[in-house]
Amino acid sequence: MKVGKITVLLMAVLLLTPWVSAYSVSSLVLTVYEDGYVKVEYEITPEDYESQISLPLPGGHYENFIVEDSWGNPVDFKLNNDTLIVYPGGASVVRVSYYTPDLTSKRGIVWTLQLNSSYSFTVVLPEGAVVVDLSEVPLEIAGSSITMPPGNQSVSYTFQERPYRGGSGDETTVILVLGILTAGAVGVGLVLWLGRGRRKSLTEDEFRKRLESLELTEEEKRALLYLFGRGGRASQAEVREAIGLPKTTAWRMFRRLDRKGLVRILKGKKENWVELKF
């Protein structure tokens, strides 16, 4: 009888004990767009034989979820409020990406990205962004990317341009970012260059030449050319039908182009859209 009572007690404890996912986060990247939308990208590694992962998600409104393994194959998942339930199915690496407008806010001309994270994360700022404040000294700065330590962090930025007249006479924009940070009683100077040439209108021939300089398949080139001819944006179904690709093949192609930074995928009410980013 005592053994039976102990067994029942142990079962009750197991049932009441919250289940914890066993996984590690390899990287967390937040790509910020000028309109305040943020693309959140996780790369996670499940522990051996882990059949279910619970990943808390920053943000409240989520769009265009993509969950796949390292080969680009879809991985089963479901969204439970602000938690993503992933079923790895033997995948050694799981990549999660989605868009949300809830991580940024704007006051006057200053945008602020706010994130409370248990992991260090990298913020990729939009072209022409000028950092005006950071909550803490960053771990790393590389071009327009800033890697922040774990914790409740914020990155504030605005868009200001100062023309620089080079010897070639081309219209160029150079942006000097100077942030003065304080960590305790120590003042830290931060200088970040985010200068890029101002984007000019391209003809179709110029766009074709640019595509030839990239490592793309013929289907990818045709898809990008079709988008260019449609003003830079079209539904995925429209592009797929125009170039004659099966749905699954087109899905993988759009994922590749998105990872290469050539297009942005937008989730619509009835269908997904895709737009050029260059």
C-alpha cells in the first residue's frame, strides 16, 4: 500500500512539474527596416532526442513564420500565444524567422528598438541609420551590425544625412555615428560608420548585369527580373506562375533569396508577397 501511495505521489509531482525544453540558441539576429518592422531570426540546437521545443518569442504580433532545418526543409510547429512550439523531428539545427512591428517605437525622429533577452543578440540597422543611444556597451560592432549583451537592452537611432562631395562628383552619403556611452564611471567613445552610396534608379539592362554578378540559379534570376518588371513587389503565387515553378520548389527558392538578402517576404491576409531589397 505504501509503495502504491509513493507511486501515485511521484506521478502527481511529474504531472505538476513544468516541462522545460532542452535546447541552446546559437544566434539571435534582429534585422530592422525603415518602417519599424523587425525580422527576428533564431538558430537553435535541440539536445539529443528532444521531441519538442518551447521557444518564447519577443513581440506580440507575428507575421510570416518560417521554421526549417539546416537544409531548408520545413519543420513542424505551432504558435501558442507568445510561445512557439517546435517539433524538431531529428533536425540537428532549427532556424526560426518571423516579422514583428512590436519591438520598435518612435518618438519624434528617434526610433528605439527594445529587447529583453536571455541571450546576446545582433541588431542589423537599416541603411542610413545613425545611432544616438545604446543602453549598454556593445559586445561587437561590424558595419551596420551591433551585438548587444543579454539583458534588457535598447538601441536608439535616427536617419540623418550629411552629403559628402568626393572627387568623382557622384552623389554620395557618408554618415558618421558618434555615440558616447557610460558604463559605471567610465566614459566610452563609440564611432560607427554606416555610409553607403545613395541608391540610383536602375534600367532593366543594368539590373540584369547586377544579377549576373551574383551567384544565382536561372530560376532565381527570372524571379528577380519578374519582380523588377512589376515595380519590385508581387505575390509569391504570381511569381511562381510567371516562371513556371512548382509550389514547393518556389517556396524553397524564396527562402534562399530571403537568406541572401535579395528579397523580403511579407505575409498577407490571403497570400504571401515578396519584394526586392536591392
